Amino acid sequence: MTRLSASTLASLPVTVRRSAYDRSALKPGIVHLGLGAFARGHLAEYTEDALETSFGAWGIVGASLQRPDQRDRLKPQDGLYTLLKLAPAGPELRVIGSVLDVLVAPESPAALVARLASPETRIVSLTVTEKGYCHDPATGKLKADHPDIVHDLANPNTPRSAVGILVAGLKARRDAGLGPFTALCCDNLPSNGHVLRGLVRDFAALMDDKLAAWIEANGAFPATMVDRIVPATTEADIAEVAKLTGLGDAAPVIGEPFRQWAIEDVFVDGRPAWDQVGAQMVSEVAPFEFMKLRMLNGAHSSLAYLGYLAGHETVAEASGDPVFARFLAGLWVEIIPTVPAPQGVVLADYAQALLARFQNPAIRHRTWQIAMDGSQKLPQRLLGTIRERLKAGAPIDHLALGVAAWMRYVTGLDEKGGAIDLRDPLAAELKRRADAAGRNAEALSTSLLGIEAIFGSDLPAEERFTKPVTTHLASLFDKGAKATTTSLG
């Protein structure tokens, strides 16, 4: 089959939307670290819209920090790919043209640093997942002993961590007499701009106090809140896109129609007209971020563990099950009192909108995908809410079940005895503890709660937390996820 590329665009069906600007005139202005499906289904589409509304030098150069796969898929397609939006009413297709090139950091760190140091580069954005920041999620501080950080401090010209790459690029700009770029974190980290600023400053200080001071005085690290469900692309998705477009596309992105982006409007050298195409440019992102983190991400993780254990492959299947739909309603009842409503938002309505998004049958967002990296996600998505509920003397039955479901999941065996492909930075440690405890809920709960990097020192000492978690965990072992969830009422 003929492959999607600049030379084959004309053969697309008229129903497929394509760039309404002169792509040959587009120059790079953004470097994006971690050009995965989410970035291409969110930032790149917003940028595509902005280019159509107010054209400027805002093309995207992606950078893969680990593997060449993305470059190898996109390069033969001239950076083009199809965004397939799956709405209940039917699919919508669009070819995105804002990505101009993809670099592979391990192949040539110097080339990536040079691109960051280029006067053309005005924004460096990131989606490298929580674990990509080499930090302690509980404190937000840089892990100076992280292997990648140790490497980058010893080899500053060949960095491999996102933080090391940012600092190398900023140092090169300072040394060349240029101003800094704006570093735009688009990952689900609380106060992500503030956290990134601190990580960059702390790393730079380990190299050069004057560099750290220059970054602190001149840099910009806007906070953001991003939201769109973008499931992992499957071979079936690739085949479906080929069927609908008539062209082969090795890198399509699948997403829901809904999208949201709140951005702190603090940039050192301009930005695309994102505000004209739906992004919310605000002075304070925290209320939007906090709402999403607790209500969407907290519910997503809890549902993922319970749904996976109950045999549901996707979020739509799990949330469409009346038992788990009731669980979500009860979970949001516990979460909402801990969430200050952003201006213009009714939190109960937001919860109903989330349920409708979860239940979109056209989106096959795998529970296994959401369940990844739980040790990094739990402190942000569930444990903060639990601490506030405990402080207020309020019930945490649904929240505790979400934590217990994670504990049951990390045993590595599902309810039928099948192996779970556990993906987590602490996978080896979790497996060691789970294997030692076996199916003894008390032993497993106590052991996992002893991981201070996840639970801190306070929660393991709080019986109002440990008791319901252990009780739920025992029930998950004995009765399974669906029966345990049903018993909540």
C-alpha cells in the first residue's frame, strides 16, 4: 500500500482534513522531548490549529530519549501522521503537519543539544512521563543519585535524562549569549512547571552555581494541565486508518474528541496562538490541574486496577459495568470535597462528563496501559486525597479500595492465575515483596506500605487507612474485584 507522505497527500479522500497552511514555509520553533502518542494527539494538534489560525515559525522537532522507533516511523512520512478521533457518532480523520523532524537522543546527544541551543528554538516542551524526571514523587526533589543524573553530571555534553538535556541546552544558549527557551512541562505532575524549574535549577547548581542563578533569573517554566484520552495505537488501529484513508500510516494516533489544555501564560520568547484555538491561558493553573489529577487521574487509576483484575480490557468496558460505574460515583463523592472548583466549573457536572468520556465505546483505552507505573502515580492521584479525608475525619472506603486493588495487581498474577505484565520503575522490589507475602493480605499490605517513597511515614502508621486497605485486599484475594466492589454498595 502507498505510504502517507507529503507527495501522497493529494490522494487522500476529501473527508480527511489536512493542513490549511503552506507547510513548506514552516520553520521549527518548538522542540518536544518525548514525542509519544499523547504529545502528537494533543500539543501537536493544538499547534496545527494555531498555525492555521495565525501562521508563524512554530514547527515541532520531536526528540525520542530512548529508542529510534518514532523517528523510523515518521521519517518516511515526512513527519506526517493521521489523528483518528473516535466519537460515538463515528470517526473523524485529520493529517497533522506540525511535526517537521524527529531526533533520537542516544544516537546523537550533541545534535539534540544543538537544536535546543539554536536561536530558532523558543519553546522546549516535554511529555516524558512521571518517571522521566528522575525525581522523588513524594517530595518533588531531584534524585542526585539516579543513574541518569549521575551520568549526566559526569558527562554534561552527552546527557541522557530530560533534566540533563534541558540544562545542557540552556548552558549552551547562555554561553552563546542567547536568552533561555521556555520549558513547558506537559506531564501529569502536580505543579509541573514549579517542579521542573526546581529540578533544572538543582541539577544546574550541581554543575555551576552561576548557571543555576542565570536560569532562575531568566527562565520560564509555565505550569500546564493537559487532558485527552489517547490510547496506545494497535495494529488494528493502523489497519483501520489505512482502510479509511487509502494510505499506509505507520504512526497514527487515536484519541477522543474531547481535549483540554490550561497553560500559565508565562513565556520568555512568544508562543503559538494556542489561546485562539481552545487552550485556556490562565494566571493560575493549579485549580484545573488539581481537579484533573484527583477526579480524572485518581478515578482512572482506581478503575484500571479493579477493571483489569475483573477481566475488563478497556476503560469503556470497566466503566460500562454497572458495578464499577457505581464505584466511580462513590469514589467521586469522596474526592469532590477535597477539590476547590476552578472558576466556572461545577464539579458534579465534571464528574458526569468524565463518566461519559470513560464510557465512550469507540475509545479502547486499555486498563493495563493506565495501570503502568503505579508506584509513581499513587502518591499524586490517590494518597494526597486520602490524607485530606483522614484529616477531616471523612470516610475513605472507595479510595482505600483503589489502593488495595493496586496492591493486588502488583502481585503479578490475575484472578485466573495468569501473569500480569507489570511495568513499574519499582517492579523488581514490588515482586520481591509480593512473592514473600504470597496471598496473605496482612503481610502484603504491611510490606508494601513499608515503601516510604510511595506511602511516606505517616500513612503506614494510620490505622484508619491501613485497616480498610488490608480488609479490601483480603476480599480481593478471596472474592475477586467485582464481588469486593459490589460489597461497597
